[in-house]
Amino acid sequence: MRNYVNAFLFSFMLVAAGGVKAQIAINSPYTRFGLGEISLMGSGLNRSLGGTSIGHRFGNQINFNNPASYSSQDTMSFILDFGLNGETRRLSSAFEKVKLNDFNMGHLAIAFPVTKWWAASMGVHPYSRIGYNMMIEGNFSTTQDIYQIYFKGNGNLNRFFVGTGLRFGKHIAVGANMSYIFGTYERNRTVIVPPIGNAQTLYVNRSVIGDVLFNFGAQAFTSVGENHQIVLGATLDNETDLKGEYSSYIINSYTVNIDTMKMEEDQEGAVTIPLRFGIGGSYAYKNKLFIAFDYIKQDWTNARFFGNPDSLARYTSMRFGIQYTPVSLYEVKRVPYWQRINIRAGGYYNQSYLQINGEHLKDYGITFGVGIPWRNEKNLLTKTSFNISYQLGWQGSLDNGLVKESYQVFSIGFTLYDFWFIKRKYD
């Protein structure tokens, strides 16, 4: 039976990995710049703890944001983690308000041990998303004729990763992920001048990305007495030029006449991903209380997109999370089921990598969540769990002609924890 289950899970992973390629739905005018909205929050556990991950070292969860943590997994165990996200976003400007909804796959990953000190993981999740549709009006200073400019973009980049983590002795672990970033996005602009026979000029820009990115992680961990555990961690993403192809068209139409004024197809180039560095830590007490923090920096000011700069700045992120479990799974005693549930909360404050109209955008919010343990056929609690999280955040501003965004993200994930390679004995 176990072989059939394993075959099903592997097939399901392949199907879901193909499905992530189609998810392009997001609605934010700020995705017009850079790589759009970069998705680096991680699994449901990470999301509910404010996006923290660098100092996480759980033996029953996959933390693909710091590959050094893979080495914490039990020797005979297998983990599969899958998550879905639903999002509501409200956009407010000086003139109107809009409410938009979105639903997409969050992540899919597996992890397994190789030896007692070596483990591996692989998975797929969104890397960035682009989606916007907006219009601005203006008038020519000389004739006062009105013109309209429509901006529309869509697409996404995804990340497929294979990683490994190694433990050296009792207190040090290091790891690395090799990721393949792939996807397509399109950014179009249409200029309409109604007084001149409804003349239109369409600017089409399409990019296809596919290249390898490496990121590295390290953790130092120790126990203080029997009840206290401390983890310090660091992560580093190397600066990379993701190779791709770029196509550009300028099409001019006047009444029934259509003329392609400029066409560049399949031009080779690259998109710069700057070096990204993060430090973090965590403190745990008796498997009941867990506190984590992260600090991350990434300088996008010199990034280039097929040779062109954009309205980008230095990105910094501060994240905090706390988890409380009234009675941990490791305590063998009868208690009400609700006392085994992990209760989580967190918060984050980001200086976005976007700088528009002279204003460096802020992105901040709070998170909540629960981890619900699964009962097996014998009605015993296991390390398999449901992870549910809620994120409430704000981005942007009403100053300088910008848009204020408030968003809510509801995530649900399932973490399957099982044991492999065990010989069962029957009397």
C-alpha cells in the first residue's frame, strides 16, 4: 500500500509543478516595475510567523528559505508540504477604490534524509508575479487635446529548487539550494489619441526567463540546560544575471491602417538578481515557546533588466514571529486536543525594492496562524499537521500620486510526516 501512496504523491507533485506555470493572477499597479511582487514568505509556518525562516530548525517542517535546516530532519522520515493561498486586495487612490481577489498555489516541496547528518529537499513555488491593468489621462500642453494611456501586464516567474543540508558535529549545519528560475511576463502600453481619428500606438514588451540561481545557508545551534534551545543563522543568495530572451514591438494604427514601426524578436539578454544577505535567530523553551527574528538586505539600485534600469532601491526587511504550544507533542499525558495546537503570530516591516515618484515604498503587516496536529487511525497524534495562516498588510501611499494597498492573504497548507525504510515485525 505504501508504494501506491508514494507513487501517487510523486505524480501529484509533477502535476502541481506544471500547474504553477499558469498562475499569473495578481492585481497591483506596483508590479509594473522590476520583477513585480517577489514571493519569498515560504511555507505556511513561515507565513504565520511574520515570514521568519533563517533561524528555524524544525525536524517536522520543510524550511526551504534556509537549506541548512534540512539536516534537522529525522533519519527515517519523509516530509511533503503543500500550500494554497487566497488573497483579497483593496486599492485606494485620490480618485477611486477597487477591491480585487486572487487564488494561487503557494508551494509544493518534499524533504528526506540521506544519512544521519545529511538531508535533501526539492520543490517548486512562485518567485515573482506581475499583474496590473490601469489607465491614465492627460492633455497636450499646446492643443489641450486629451490622450489616454493604458498599462497592462501579466506573467510570473517560478522557482524549482533542489537543495541539501549537512550537519557537522552537534552544533553546526550548512546547506545550499540550486534553483531554476523560469517563466514569462509581458508588459504592454497603449496610447490613444481620440481627436486624431482614434489613433493608437501599442508598445508590446515580452520577456522569457530561464536560468540557475544559487543560495546558501548556515546555522549554529546549541542547548542551554535541558529546556532552552538557541539557533543563529545566515543566508546568502549570490548575485546572478538570469539569462533570457526579450521581444519588443511598436504597432501604430490609424483608422483601418496598421503599421509595425519597430520589431525586435528573441533578443538575448539578462535580468540582474542582486546579492541578498540575511541573518536571523530563534529561541525555544521546552518545545512550548518559540521566538524568531530575521533581518534581510538586498540592493537593487544597480539592477538591470535586459540592459535597462528601473525605479528600484535598497530592500530591507525586519521580521518577527512567536509560537506557543500549551502542551507539546513530546509530553506524554492526557490533555484536551486544543492544547496540542500551535498558536502563532508575527509581524514584518519592509523597505520595498521600489522607489516611485521619489518615494521609497513601505510594506508592513501582521500575521496569525495555527498548526493543527493530525490524528492517525489509532486516534494518536502525529507530526503530520495542517498549517493555517492569515496575513494583513499595507503597501504604498496616497502621497505623490501613488496608490495605497491593503491586502489580506489566507493560506492553508498540509504537512505530511511519515516514516520510510522501516521493517515491520509481526508476531
